[in-house]
Amino acid sequence: MSANTASIRPRRSVLYMPGANERALEKAKTLPADSLILDLEDAVAPEAKVEARDRVCGVVKAGGYGPRELIIRVNGQDTEWGKADLKAAAHANPDAILAPKVTSADDIRWLDEAISEAGAPRTLQLWVMIETPLSILNIKEIGETAKTTRLSGFVMGSNDLIKDFRAEP
């Protein structure tokens, strides 16, 4: 059994929680969810991103979420917040970091290396958003990186995919 399959757990409910909302982060400690995605990206206004990062990383370090799996969704690495988010999230040591806008295997290798360089334990997992047509086309090569990186999950970004495909919701 590989390390990735040894840690498979039920994820019947995964809730996104806005990282800028202190009350929501506190309330999340009582919700009957298997996993919580503490969002620093879409759910946070640009002027609140640094404060949200500090808040989310602080609550992850402090604990109190019981058996819930904690995932920090960082901003894209092409944004002014992305690299600092990744480093802070790695130091907070959640169960996983969720990275947006991944389109290639090279993206995964870069993220894996950056998380390691930030000093994160090898047990910290990487989840990625599949939310562009290019990521769909490259999904096989992206998935194959799980053999040599900390990649352990895909999250479909359906809103972005609908927009890019010009599909009707």
C-alpha cells in the first residue's frame, strides 16, 4: 500500500470557509464536516488577503477542529500573495494545501519543491484545482506526478470551467 492510499479517508462533506471571516472559522469547529477548505483565494477581497492569511494560519496552528481535515487554499503563484501564502501555509502544517490554476506537471513539481523548501513535513499533502481547459487536457500527466510528489487530490473548479468553456450553468 502506498503512502497516498494509506491516508485515504471519507470525505462526505467538504466545506469552503472564507479565511477573512473570523466568526466562520470559529463556527467551523462545530460543523459536522469531514474536511474544511480555509480559503485565501476567491472568498477574500484583495485588501483583506494578508490579514486572512495570518488568521487562517493562526487557527490551523492553534487547532481545535477535532478530526476535521484542514486544507488551506492559497492564492495563485502568479499573484502578489501566492508565494507568501504558500510559505505561511507550509509553516502552519495543515493536512493539505490547495493550489489554484494548476495546468501542468511542471506546476506540481514546482509547488512540491516550494512546499519542501518552506520546511513542511513530507506528510503535508498537495491538492490542486483543475479549473482550466488546459488542466483538463493535461490531467493525466498532472496525476502521474503523484508518484513522486506530495500530490494527493484534485478539486474541480466548476465555475471557472463553465466560464472558460462558455457553457450554460
